[in-house]
Amino acid sequence: MINAKNLSFSHGSNLIFNEVVFSVEKNQKVGLVGPNGSGKTTLLNLLTGKETPNAGRIEITGNIELVPQEVKNDPVLDASATVREYLDVNNTKGDYELRKMLEGLELSYLDLTSSPKILSGGQKTKLALARALLVEPDILLLDEPTNFLDVKGKKWVMNLLSSYPKTLILISHDISLLDRYIDKVLAINTQYRKIEEYKVNYSKYLKLKAEKDALLTRHIVVEQKHIKRMEESLKILRKNRSEKGVRQRVMLQRRIERVKINLPDLPQEVKKIKINLPTPSWVGELPIRVTNLGKSYGEKEVLSNINFSIVRGERIALIGPNGAGKSTLIKILVGLITPDSGEIQRDNNLKLGYYSQELETFDLNKTLIEATREEFNLPENMVRSMLAKFLFPGEKVFQTIGSLSGGEKTRLSMAKLLLHDYNLLILDEPTTYLDVMSQRIILEVLKEYKGTILIVSHTEEFIKELQPDKALILPENKFDVWYPEFLEKINEV
């Protein structure tokens, strides 16, 4: 079905894959895993011909279709007069079948006769997923298909994928929902630029990976101690100025350099990262107070009689299903939308930082270091140190922002947000594109943050570990002290 032979690919001087070899058999369900920026999306683009390898070849049998992380410009969608025309390629599906698919993907409100061109990026992505599932290509490639879904929608999609009758290659941070159906894992090894094959499900892969990382870590620690001993010997040899002493010193220096060059980095999962955040600027006891807030779109009432106060230093989880008005409320709080009724009182010293998965304000042509230096007006060495702690080490800082993956852009957005002295952070789904390691870094930083947080997230473990003080639940308009039982509410939505 798919055979990759000696595949190599680079983005400019950045080597992504080096003589990669792997295969995918007919009707396999494959999980494609690796850190943000490791090349997962690039690999899918190579498989579909959107990218061309520098060396090697890919042999594919059967038709192939990719649903990317986000659909913004799709010529097929743009050329479709109606949602039905876009979804039903061969005009063989009934309205019931199409509506059932749309309902599972939280698009039940769409009219089959409406134009798909006016939809948001997230809506277009869900529509593209529906189309692909209805078409049933021989090889279906999915890049984070659950990004714009709540927990209920994620479970529905993964349940549908479990019975997909043909070959499936999936990138997803919710891959555990499909765990028992995965029969192969392709893991990108960023240290050696290879793809490793594991003929097991996702859970067994994680166990094997942890064991492998532990062995590698022990090897690296032993070698680092060996290097330290040789460097101590080198200091002693520098005192010996005889001809023999000089030869021994040169030989030892070369040996140290060889060992250092061949020594791989520690697996990112085992590195301990400490990030010192700036102290949030001072703000009054009530940064924001909301009274009788209401908002409607036409005849549809989205928010009604919302009342709550945010107390300085609190962590508040905003919970509710898609369509309950969470993003609308957040956009009202940050001033992007005007409410129809009610009042918002903001403290005069409020400094609000806002993250939204739909909001991108980057200049994609700038490098990471250029954009960060401009924003913080700091010397290069300090900027590089800060970016390294958010997993942008070494030469990575010279990549253009446009070349980053969705997860890397999210991590950069969060890094820049957290490095300001904002006293209130409003975060709308900050974990959407993040891999497990990136989620852990952002979580640990937020736990250390001394300001106030209002957060929306369907990632249960993330909310659980953040330990909110209160929960605001929509559409019930309930504002209460946080209880662990609210996690069940996240699972219900």
C-alpha cells in the first residue's frame, strides 16, 4: 500500500528526514506520532505529493486523501455551490446519511443547500473530514481531525474511525481514544531524523518508548561522566609542555570532540525545564465584573443574564459544549465583541493577555528570533535562552514562523503571552495543537503563574492538574467553587 525507501527531506538547511524506510500495509490503522515540529504534517504532504523528497522515493497503491489540521483555501470547497455538492462527490448519498454525519461533527445547524465558502476555518475542516469519511479513499490521512471538537465529538469521530474499512494514518493528540484499534505506530525520531516502526497499539508503544528512553538516558549520563573525566585529564595535561604531553593533549582533545559529536541529546520527555516568569503587574481585587450580560445573533440567543466576578489570582475553568457561547463570552470580555445587554467593569490596571486558536497575528515571513526580539526588545542571547525553554533550541530560532507546525505556532504564541507581565490570561483552547510534551511545559508554567486565569479546555487532565478555584458552566449560567465532579461535566459535553 505504502513503501518509503531511503526518503530524505529538508526545509532549507533544516534536515527533517534522513534516509527513512517504512511501510504501511493494506487496511492497517496507523498512528503517526512525534513532537510538534518533528515532521508529521510534512510526511503527510510527502505522501500526497504536496512536498517532494530531496532523495529516495515513495511507492503508493490506491487513491489517497488528506484532511489537514485546518482548511483555509480548498479549491474543491470553493468551487462547490452547496454543502451537499461538496460532501456528496458522486451524488449517491441521501439527506439522512449526510445530516447524520454533520450532526456527529457538530454541524447539524448547517443547511445542505447553503454555500460552504462562508464557513469559518474550523467549520471547513470538519466539513472536509465529513467529505473524506463519506468518500472512503483507499488511504485516508488525518492530521488532528478532532482539533475543533468537544469531548463528545472527539469520541464520535474516533468511534467512526475504529470501523474505517481501509487504510488509515492518523495524527492526533486524542489517539488514545482509538488505542485498541491501532495496529501500528510510526514514530518520528528527531535525534536521528528517522521513522521507527512499532507493530503494536498506542499504549504498548508508549511503554516501549519509555523503556527505550530510559536506556538512552542512562547511556547519555554515563558518557557525560566519561567526558567530564577526560576534560579533567585534559586540564592536567595542559600543564605538561613536553612534546609527548602536547601530543597526548591533542589526541585527548580530538577524542572528547568525537564523543561529544556522537552523543545524542537527552529525550525531551526526561529533560527538566524551569521557566522564570515575570511578576504580573498589579491589579485591583476584581479585575473583571460581569453583570446581566446578554448576546444574540439574530433570533438565536447565545448568552443570557450572565453574572460573575473574577477575583485577583483565581483560576477559573469555563465549561460547556460547543455552541454554548464560551468563545462569544471570551470575545466580549477581551473587547472583540460588543454585548447586546449588561455591563462589564474592568479594573483600570487590568493588563489582559488573550490566546485563541483562531487568532494568528504573526508575520509568517519573520524568524522566531526576529519576532521575539522585536516584541520584547531584549538581546539575542536572552531571547535564545527563553525560546529554548519553550522547545525552540539552537538553529530552530532562525526558522521562519510560516514554516512552523500548528503545535509550534501555538507554543510560540503561549511563550510570548507568558513572558509579558499580564495580570489576567484568557485562554481559549490553548492545548489544541500541542503534543504531550508541549502541553506539560505550558501546564507547568501556568501552575507557576501568579496572575489570574480564565481558561477553556476540553483536555480533562490539563484542567485537573491546573486545579481551578471556580467553574463557570454554560449554558446553565452556573458560577461555583470548583469540584472534581465538574470533570464529569467536561466528559458529558
